[in-house]
Amino acid sequence: MDLVIARPEGLYCPPGDFYIDPWRPVDRAVITHGHGDHSRSGNNHYLTAAPGAGILRSRLGQHINLQTLPYGGRLEHHGVSLSFHPAGHVLGSAQVRLEYQGEVWVASGDYKVEPDGTCAPFEPVRCHTFITESTFGLPIYRWPPQAVIFAEINQWWRANREQGKASVLVCYAFGKAQRILYGLDASIGPILVHGAVEPLNRVYREAGVALPETHYAGDFARNDPLLREALIMAPPSAGGSSWMKRFGEYSDAFASGWMRLRGTRRRRGVDRGFVLSDHADWPGLLWAIAQTGAERVMVTHGSVNVLVRYLSEQGLDARAFVTEYGEEDDTREVQP
Amino acid sequence: MKAFAELYLRLDGTTSSNAKLLALREYFSQAPAQDAAWAVYFLAGGRPRQLVPTRLLRELAIELSGLPDWLFEESYQSVGDLAETISLLLPDSAHASDQGLAEWIEQHLLPLRGQPQEEVRARLPVLWAQLDRQSLMLCLKLITGSFRVGVSKLLVTRALAQLADLDAKRVAQRMVGYTDLSHKPSPASYLKLIAAESADEHSQRGGQPYPFFLAHALQAPTEQFDALLGPVSDWQAEWKWDGIRAQVVKREGQLWIWSRGEELVTDRFPELHSLASSLPDGTVLDGEILVWKPGASSEDVAVQPFALLQQRLGRKTLGKKLLGDAPVVLQAYDLLEWQDHDWRSRPQHERRAQLERVVAEYPQAPLLLSPLLTGDSWADLAEQREQSRNLGVEGLMLKQRDALYGVGRTKDMGQWWKWKIDPFSVDAVLIYAQRGHGRRASLYSDYTFAVWDAPAGTPGRALVPFAKAYSGLSDEEMRKVDAIVRKTTVETFGPVRSVTPTLVFELGFEGIALSKRHKSGIAVRFPRMLRWRLDKPVEEADDLATLQALLS
């Protein structure tokens, strides 16, 4: 029996009568992580992994009816045994393992296989059916090790500083920003952040993630000489806006997996593109799928057709799930 | 190769001209002359002929990456550039070759041309394995001839001039012909570019033309011309011909014909070879090569559409019939050198007067003098411009009477304006879309447009495709169209999607001609999107009759 099916409201578990990351309001919503396209407001009950509670509350409001479960803990609901397992995507992100009458399904939400220090690393879970994303589901997407990318970012910042230019690094406010903060060499200069980034930093710090000191960019006067030494982190919505004018002469960069392609970087119109994603690359997707031992794979948002065809040719029972994920964070830069 | 790859990365990573200049200067100050010679060549737009067939590159890349064909194809469609796709799919290399650009080009890449397939298959993987990813992409771009980076020839010229402490115009002069296929970059040719000024510079130039002076587009309403340009009497007006801009150089008993792209095209135009014997040595004419109707009387419109010239250019050999059907002339409009003297720093009117004397003194059938138009006012000229389409020209050229002959698109030595007539335009329906290349990679940005085959109300009328266009939309609009294409896809054939017709665009184009190659029977020139007609339903798009009316 199918433990998860696609319904107009979202991915639904029929025996358990609940939804996973629904895109329309429902009674019971199991949330894999706090990105806007996976956790929407208006649901009556929320269940998420314990480390994600802070994020969810800060994004959806303190008042939501939220229940949490530690990674690995089990919850029985209508005979379905549910547990969360780290997805390595952002703080609190989880794969949802469902077991019912000996059948095991895992819905992985969004995931990344390289550990980054800001969230629990991805943990392969054995299952019969694995639901996987396919954001970067083409073999052109292979990530360089993150140490290489952080060295590039540090070098870019240092070079700008030497030239008396501010360094504006555009990236998603939740997850990417904190991962970069964690990996940066904070001794290079002061780090300033946009108002959209700081509240999330606070949640990460409260969860025990050691982030370097950050200052609110709005507190600095336009001509403050400090700006010319600083690295400024801003969300994509601030890129190229009048908010940026205050930094005088600056170099800008965008950090995303899409920066792997020259065309997408040029379309962004930034000086530099850093290839850093919180999603699995092509080898990562294939590795994760193989680790689950699943014979059946349901593919959601991204290069669905490509991954389905490729897995089928590898002898797996692969199918597509139509979802409405990928509307936020960096899953929707281009749809390959 | 590595140093050049780093330069590429720096140039590609900025939009600031100053940052690019700095990067270029730093590169050239450190590069050995043999590498610099090739770097100038590629940066200034030089492209050797394709070294390896594309098909072979694909096969080899598929083999080495271990991917199924279809997945390679999907990847290519997302990346939009073959060289980049291959560089992203090949296994990472642990090596990084220290050999320089020249060594790579001369020892490894150029020798690939003409090798039997088996030999290329054996050599390429070994070469590729020596390169880090960035160098690999560059190497592949050089092989496929798709090397492009946002640097103009003018910028390279400026960087070299700054480095060698020379006048940029001098370097520009020396650069002419540098990227022509007949020239092979060498340390000597590079050192010549940056050598100190010498007294015999002028006599050493052989068949070299001068850098072309280019016009800017004039798009203001006529009423503003007095304010913008001053009195009409300060200007020389001519027809703007729609042909091939060319310089005819006669020196040392020999004739050279150069196109605007600084390619030597002497062989392509045998009709003009008679000028070798008629023109005196030390003469350089600037003008337009046009197909001229054989035996045209003075009442006929003698100039033929660009399409005919294009057909001629497409042919490998120029047969008797073709030369008889589509003979060319040179409409001369400027004199750059006379009696061995560089005339470029004399004012336009003086050059013109001398040009008229030269054409009168050395008459030759294919040499014509591009006529001047006279008008008392801008309004008067505007009225004459209205005849452009009937006369087979693109509009008017306005040249400041005291303009010197500048270099490229400079404005400081005098001005030339092209005052083109408005393009033809029709409202057409988007029916197919394909993903683009470069900045448009992964976006459905290349479209096929159709008009109706019968007037509104005709039962069963259909849309017939007649033009492809990919320019004219803003990034924002393109993103929106991309989303609509994805939502309204009916069928996918390889990289092309057919869509439910919902989008109407005003398409502009410069020329229109009958064509057997197109379903609609019509071919248009330079089609582009002028605007998105959000206000127009598909039923109200134009039909074939509108296009046919434009043909006359």
C-alpha cells in the first residue's frame, strides 16, 4: 500500500491521515524544514523535528500549534510509526520515516549530503520507498568541496578589503547565510547583515551553533570607513536595490548551486558566483538514493523527468510526484 | 594556459571597464610574447577555423563521462554551451598543465585540424586530462571557436597602449588585420603592436586598412534635431546603404579589400579588381559594397537587396552565372589615404571634395560616388528619408562637415549618425520556443513566430511560422515568457517546445523577401521583438496578407 500519495493539498499519508509539507492548509501537517515552500501557515497542527522548532516559530509565529519530536524518536499515529532523521539541509531539517504494516517509506524533503557544522548531517535511512527531491538533478551539478568555496569567498573578501571596497554577499537568509557565517574567516574584517538575516542568526545561536559576531548593517552611516572592510550578507531581494547604495563602491557575489553555470551567474549580474548549495548535487542524489536501499523512488521538484528516466534505466521503479515545492529558497532559479 | 584561464575568469567576473583594463594590463605585463600574441588574437575576436568536428567532441565527451546520450543532451540544453557542458561533465583532473597558451595552441590544438578521426580520439583525452576545469573549459572554447568574453577590441587596444605608453589610435592602426585568418600570431607580430613609434611606421603597413569609423544610431524625433545636432548646414547627408562596409586599399601596385570585421575579402569581389590598375598607389577608399542590378537604367532602383549579397557570400566559388546575375559595385563615401598621405585628420568636407575629384579622374565602372543629399532643413531631409524603403536603402547617414575620421565608435573627433527608418513591424504569435545560450541558458528565450494564413473569420485558418527571434525582451519579461512557455507546452520535440498560442508580440524587421525555404514563403531580416502585446488576443494578430503587402 502507498504510504504517501500526491493530493491537491500536498503529500498525504492515507493510513495516518496527515500531510507532509502541505501547500494548502490542512488539519495535520508534518513539516520537514522551515523554508517557506515546505512550511506554510494556516495548518491546525504542526509536527516537526525538535531542532527546527525555533525556526518554525520565528517564521510562522509563536502561537502555532506545534508538537516536536527529537531525531530518532518515534510517534505512533493511526498505526503509522513516524520518526525524523537529519536531512543535512538547514537547521532542524528532517527526513520523515513512515512505517506501516512492515512497509517503510522515507520522505526526505530537501537534503544535502555534505556535513556543514550548522545542522545535523544527513543520515541515510533504509526504506522500501524513498521520496527524493531533484533540484540539481543533472550531472553538470557537482559541488566542489565546501572548503574550496570558503577559501574562494575569504580570498574575494580579502582582495576587496585591500582595494577599499565593501563585499556584498547575496544568499538566502535562512540556512545558506548561517552556513557561510560558520565557514568564513571572521578575522578578515567585520561582518554586517541585512535585517532579514539577523533573526535567523539568533535562532541558530540559540540552538548552539557557533556563529561569528554580526552587526546590523542598518546601524552604519553611509560613509562609515568600516564598510570598506566589511562583508555584508544580504538576501536576494536586497540585491541591486537602493538598500545596497549605502555601501558605496562594492563588489557583489551570489552564493548558490546555480552559480555552477556561467549563464546563470551572468544573468544574476554579480561580480562573482560561489558554488554553494544546501541541496545534494548529482552524485549526492545518486549516493543518497543508493544508501536507502529503496527499490522504489518517487521524485519531486527539480529535474523530475531526468532523474526518473535515469533511475529507471538503472533498474529502479522510479516515478514522479507533482508538488508545489521549489517556490522559495534556491530551488527555483531555473527549472532545468 | 593557466594564466590565460585566470585572465578569462577575471574578465568574465566583472562588468567594470576599469577592472577589465587592469586585468588585461596585468596579464600582458607578465605574459611571454608568444602567449600574449595569441591572447590578443582571441580577445580581439580572432577565431581559427573549427579544429575538431562538434560531433566528434560530443561523442568523446559522452564516452569519457560515461553518461547516456540523452542525459548529455539534457545537460547541454541546460548549459547552452557545448564547451562548458563538456567541461562540467568530464571527470575532474588532478593535473594542471603549466604549458603556456602559445604552446597549447601551436603544439596541441592547431595540429588537430585535418587529423583522421582515430587520431583525434586518441589525442584529445590525453590533452584534456592535463587541464584543471577552468583551463579545460577555455581549451574547449578555443577548439569549438566559441571563445567570447566581454571585452571589445577597443579595450584590448587601450590596455596595450597604456602598457606600451602609446597612443591608442596608433595601436588600433597596428591591430588592423591581426585577427584575419591569413595572419598567424607570433612573438614578432605581438612585439610590433607595442613597439615604440618609428619614423617609417607609415611606409611599413603593407595592405593594412585603417580602423573603421563607426556611426551611432540616431533615434530622436526630427523636431529635436536643431537642438541636438545644430543647423542642417553643418552636416553632410547621404543614403545609408545596406551592403558590406569595406575599405579598398591600393598600395605598391596591389589591391586589398577589407570588410568591417577586418577580414580580407579581396577574393570575394573580383569585379572590383580592376581598381588595382586604375587607382594610383597610396589610395584608400571607404564605402559600401552592393549588388547592383545589371544594365539598370537611371530610373530603375539599381541597388539589390542584401539577401542577394548574402547568397554570394555563402558560395565557395563564384561562378560566371552568379557574377553575371549579382555583380557588385563600390559606393565610395570617404577617402582615408591619398598619395600616400593619411587623410583621416582632415575634415569630412575636404575629404569629400577630394573623393569626388578622385572618382572623376579615375573612372572605373564598379566605382560609384555615393550621392549627397541636400536639404534646407531637417524637416526637408526627413521628407527625403521617407523614400528610403522605395530606394532600397536603410535611411540616412549624417556626417558632421568638419568631422575627422575617428576610430571605431569614438565621438571626440567628430560624429557620424545613422538615421534609420523605422523597421517594418507586424503582430505575430509565439508558437515554438527553445532554450537559449549564454546568459539565456536554460530559459526558453528563442522563439518562432507565426501569422495567420487567412483573414479573421475564415473558418479553419491556421498559423504559419515566418520568423525566429530572441532579442528585444527585458530579463524580467523573458522570465515571464519562460514560465508561460513551460505552462502552455503542447509537445516537446528535442529542445523545442510547441505551445498553445497565447502570446502576441510586435516583431520588427529590416527587410522582407520571398523565400522558398520558409513555409510562409517569406523571409525577414533581423527580426526582433519590439514589444509584448499584452493587449492583443491571438485572433487579432496579423495575417499573411499584411506581410505580402510589405513585399512590394
